[in-house]
Amino acid sequence: MLKPDTALPDQIEAVEQQPATSGAQTGHPTTDAPRAGAVSARDQRPSSKLERWFLNWFLTACGDPAIRVLLWDGATVTPARQPPVGDVVIREPATLWRLLLDSDAAFGDAFSDGTLEIRGVVVDVFAEIWRAIRNAPVGGLLGKVLSAIRRRRSHSITSSRRTIHQHYDIGNEFYRLWLDDRMQYTCAYYGQPGMTLEQAQLAKLDHVCRKLQLQPGQTVLEAGCGWGGLALHMADRYGVSVRAFNLSHEQIEFARQNAAARGLSRQIEFVEDDYRNASGKYDAFVSIGMLEHVGLENFTELGRVIDRALTPAGRGLIHSIGRNAPQPLDPWTEKRIFPGAYPPSLKQMMDIFEPFRFSVLDVENLRLHYARTLEQWLERFEGSSSKVREMFDERFVRMWRMYLAGSVATFRIGGLQLFQVLFTRGSNNDIPWTREHLYPVPR
Amino acid sequence: MLKPDTALPDQIEAVEQQPATSGAQTGHPTTDAPRAGAVSARDQRPSSKLERWFLNWFLTACGDPAIRVLLWDGATVTPARQPPVGDVVIREPATLWRLLLDSDAAFGDAFSDGTLEIRGVVVDVFAEIWRAIRNAPVGGLLGKVLSAIRRRRSHSITSSRRTIHQHYDIGNEFYRLWLDDRMQYTCAYYGQPGMTLEQAQLAKLDHVCRKLQLQPGQTVLEAGCGWGGLALHMADRYGVSVRAFNLSHEQIEFARQNAAARGLSRQIEFVEDDYRNASGKYDAFVSIGMLEHVGLENFTELGRVIDRALTPAGRGLIHSIGRNAPQPLDPWTEKRIFPGAYPPSLKQMMDIFEPFRFSVLDVENLRLHYARTLEQWLERFEGSSSKVREMFDERFVRMWRMYLAGSVATFRIGGLQLFQVLFTRGSNNDIPWTREHLYPVPR
């Protein structure tokens, strides 16, 4: 089936609006004979009856989305429900067969190499397919079988290093093209409507620091510090000392240089190592956007690290992409973008806290904020796409477009969540009575 | 071991401050010979060497709390750590043996019938015992074994009716003596310091209604409505129509009379039935203080009822006593106060939401608020204790004192939590961007 977890950007990838012209109002999809010239084909072989039959069966199994499918020879499968939201264009037989046999990963690859295109408002096209699959009993069953046979990846310290290199060491210059000036590669917080990406990322940092109730002179352990933006902000604005762990060499170097340039080197120690090797006691623990890479089987170990590290009145905050119910990451993103990544459900996250009787004080779901963050990243990415093409190649540009745009759609549609979980020791009574301090009155 | 989940009120039950006079600074407890007249004894038989040996062993197994134990004949077990926080007085051999053999339930019963007394600041005494047990490896192991052999109660609709009668149908007049004027028998919300019970219960109702974002004309399903205070408030102040379920005949009658008196009978339907029999579609689902009585094995069924009842953009809120990690309710409270009750952990609560892919938007832990609520209930209860004694008897007064004061201590010490979980359908995008609307600026 088509990937339920990705989508294509509407403005950018809307190749052309080409309304469907035939098809019944209700019932099953109908197939029209090939029409020469309807599609710019790479392979002139006509589609076979078998191929069209399989495609029909496949669309039915996907819950009959209101999507028209065009094949390389102009053959058209018109959906039962009219009008169609848009078109999926399959430009060669091999792509069709890959979609039929390994739809989850094949969709993203075909989009990346240009053998699959979308016509119409692409996020709408994708949302239509996604909702149809979600509501199709067969699709749901297929999904369960697929999930069951996917094996979990092991997250030994060595394999974590490899994973982190694959994504985060692409090069700071690349990320600088489309992230905000603090290089925050996690969900921003749009506390006020109309915030820019820079404003929303700053608001996120303050939202986290307010939740942690940081006081000058306190110590903070940060697991997975990215380019160090939060560590620098905590040290600079909240007067705390930070020990920040990260496996990415490029990110740590960047963070150290920034700390030195801002005279904060004595307040922040950036450690190029696994968070599991952290020692010492801290007033706060914070981890923004790392849990997705930790792996379920290491959640209790993460809890143990935090339990070892926190002072009796210490507070902790974990900010992570999550799910409403357990489900593996879509295979394409897992294969091409984040090997080994897994967004947990809240129930799964509790394996960090419950074995150590941590008291969860506050959970906030920022799903819509991540959709907005990704929209702003995508907009900047597209604005710099010619530079990205020079740095890498066209396939890389399309792959990242697929990933960013697909993520926008997934957060919009409720396929992924963003949880901020605030916690403390079960015995700690030094906790705020309300959350009003998170919402200071604007002056 | 002594019950870890209850305590005795400090002002009320502090019989007399009687500092301990002997005992080593470190090491094991020491036992002094009986001294005539030290304790007002009901049984003049001297304590045996075996009894004193068992008591010593028992205190060691409980982690050696800094508590002095006095027996009926004046024999004293002085703790190793000095000075002791207070005394536990055991007034007859049968009580000692019951404590040694079935400590969990026997403690509350012995306190209720007056054969066990506390001398000193009683909440401090209890907290000391509780912390010692929590930190004792043997106590922890004993606790686990005890938990394992306790069987779960079944919550068929019939048994639910029995349970509800046992507690809630004691009589509205009794509850009226110490609850607020809206008869809220759940955790209040102290949004501002120094709030009275009435103010804090009103603030709780508004906090819940703001979380649910109720709009005039909307419909609400309430499961477990108590005396109808929330339903009346929602209908009156937020202009919604409410269908409210409760199994307690006395409560439903009270609620109906109140609705009629305030001209709200057409806006609220109070149904004397199980929430599982609810039909229809609603813009909001709310349940305050019912989940504790639902039973783990019915959580998914509760989720199904909500899934059946909510409109596509519907919101739900569940307010429940909970735990940091799974643990049965203490046996005395379960036996004498709330048969079949079970406060779930957050992980366990997720069995309501995850099977239906509900999206958890917000979790708030109001533990300290419940400690404060219980303090205010206890204060009013003690102020009316002579009336309660007339209505029932002395044992009933002591039993409710044990329950209320024990609950204060348990919430204070972090043994119980209060979770408010706000959720909606996974596909609903009509959700607020921030939680700022929960914290209106005071005029």
C-alpha cells in the first residue's frame, strides 16, 4: 500500500492541476484504455491487463482513495468517488511493481528518483490516500502483518554512533540553510500566532526552561544536545551550568565554538559521548528530540541514568516525537532518513518513569506546532534548493523534500505527536501548584 | 508490616508528646523490660519474650523506623535511630499478633477500635514508618509478595452497584457535614493560595470546563456524576446539555432535586444507571473521580464507550487518583472504605486511549491539591465529629478519621497522585495551540 506516513508539499510539488474527466459516482474504480501522449513516459511498453488488474486490486485494498492513477502509457484508473482529489503518475512498469510489492519503502524512493509524481494539491492527495488506508480493514490488516514482520534494531552504543553519523553529520552548512539561527532541529513552540521560526524556537527554549524551573547556579544534564542551542540558552539566560552529551562530532564542534565565542565555555561542558556514560548529580535533566533514537529496549536504562543523575528535588523533561498508539516508523523514513528511529506511544514512554517511581507532573502534546515548524523548514529548504543541489544532487533534494513535506502532512493528519513530559522524583514535594508560571502575562 | 498508605492526623490524634528516654544512637532496636503503669492497658497479661522477639524482627523487616513501640504491659522497643519521631502504643496482645500476621489491614482496624494509638505528631510518625518500609529491601519484597497474592475483584455491572452503595449511599446528610456546598467529593483546585474549600472546588469545576472548551449548545456525557455539582455548573455557566450517569440512588435523587430547584431539569438528564449503558453522540465526555472504581480490566471497555459516544471533534477529560507505578490500593482502605477500588498508573490509564488511537493532549498531576483538599475535609469532619457520632458511632468516627487523615499523608508523601487527562480523537485538528486559556489573567 502507499505510505501512510509521508506526503508531498502542496505549493511546491503541485506539478499541474489536471481534473479527472471520467468515472462513476459510486462503486468500484474503472480503468480506461491507454491514451497516447497523456503522460510523459520513460518506458513506452504498454501496461498489461495483469498490471491494471493488480493496481485495481491494490487500490481497493487501500480503501479506494478518491485518487486517479495514471500509468506510463496513459492508462488511467479512475476512482469510484468523484471528483478525485488529484493524480498519482507512475512513469514506468518497475515503479508500479515495486509499489505493489513493497509499497511502504517504494513510494518514497520512487518520488525521490522522479519515477512517481503527484499532480494536484499534493498534501490533499496524500491525506486522501492516508485516510483511505487507515479506514480500510484490509489495509489495516496488511499494516499489522507488515509491522509484525519488521524486526527491531539494536541500539548498542556502537550502532547509535553509526545512526547519528548517518543523519546529523551530513554537514552543518546544509542544516544552516534551512534551520533557525540557533540551529534547533526539533519542534518549535508557537506561543503567539504569526511567530517566525526564530521567535518560535526561542519560545520553545523558554517554555522548556520554565517547565524545568531553572534557577541560577543549578546544574543541568542534557542528553542529545544537537548544536547546543538549548545548553547555550540555559547557561546564558538562566545562569545554570550544563553538561551536554551528543554523539555527533560536527555538532559538538559547532557547539563548543559557539560557547567559546559567547564566553560560556566555563559554564557548559559539551561531551562527545553517549548519554549513558554521564556521571554526577544534577538539579535537572533535559532531553529534546533524542528519545526517538534511543530504542524501546533502552527506555528503562534511560530511566536508570536519570535516576542516578537527579538530585532529590531534581526535575526532568523529555521532549519527543510520539504516537497515539504503538506503530513502527514508516519504513522509508526509517531506511533513508532515520535508521533505527522509533516514536513511542505515551504508554511506552512510561517505561522510562514507572520502574523508578518518577512522578509525571505534566504532559503536553505539541503536534500542531511540529506541523508548523516543518512547514517553515520546508519553505526555507525550497528557498535554498539550488544550493542543496550544488552541495549534493537532485535526488538528495527530492529525498529531503519527500521527508520534510511528508512529515508536515503526518503531523497535520495526526499520524505523529510531539510529547513534552515533565517529571520529578516521587518523593519530591517541591513542585509548583499550578502551571500558570509557564504563561507569563505579556507586558 | 504497618500500612504504607495511611496516616493519622497530627493535630487531632496527637494524644500526648512523650519523648523517648533510652536507646542506642545506632545499631539494632533494644527492648526494655515491662514497667508497670507506663501504658493504660486493657489486658494485664505481661508480654512474652516471643512477642517482643517477633516485634523486633518485624520492625527490622520494616526498615527500622525511628519509632518507639509501647506494649500493654509497659514493655518498650526503642529504635536504633534517636530521637524517635513518636510512639505506637499497642494496647492488647491480640492487636500485636494481628499486626504481625496481617499488618496491612490490621493497622487501620486497630486504630478504628482504639486498641492501637499514636503518641506524638502523628503524620510525622506515620511518614517515618512509611519511608522506612519503602526503603527496606525486605519490606519491599514482602510488599511484592502481598501484591502478587491479592486477587483482582471483578467489576460486573452488578458488583459495581454493590460497591457504590457501600460507600456513597451512607447518607447525603453525612457528606453534607464536611464537603463543600456543591458536594464535590473529589480533588479541588487551589488556583490561588489561601483559597477556601468552596473556592477551590469552584475553581476545579472551571478548570475542567476550560480544558474541555465547552461552548453553549454543546452536549456532554458525564460518567459518575456524584451529587451532580459539575453537571449543574456546566449547564448553568457554560450553557451545555448534560447526560450524567451515576449508580448511587441517593446521589441521583439529590442531583435531580437540585437541578429542578435551579430550573435546569430540561438541560440535564440524571440517569441512575451504569455509564456503559450510555448511548448517543456528545461533544464532550467527562469523568471526575470514577475511574478509581472502574477496574483495570474494564479500561478498554471504557475507551470503547467513549469512542462510541464522542463526535469527530469531541474532547474528553478523565480525572482520577493514580500511582507513579502500579500498586494495589492499601488493603484496609480497599476493605473498609472503597471495595474494589484501584488507582491506576499513567501507563495503565493508556489502555483507555491507545486501543482507539485517542490523542492525549494534556496530563496534569494535582497531587498536592488533593492533600490540601483532604486536609480541609478532615478539618470540617473533626468539627462535626460529635454529630457523626450521633448518626453512627465512635468506631465509625475513628474509621473515617483513619481514612481521611491517612489519605492526607499518602498524597503528601507521594504515595498517590491525581491525574487529569485531556484527550480527543487522533484525527481532530480543532485543538488549542497552547494551554494559556486555562490561566485567565485576573482582573
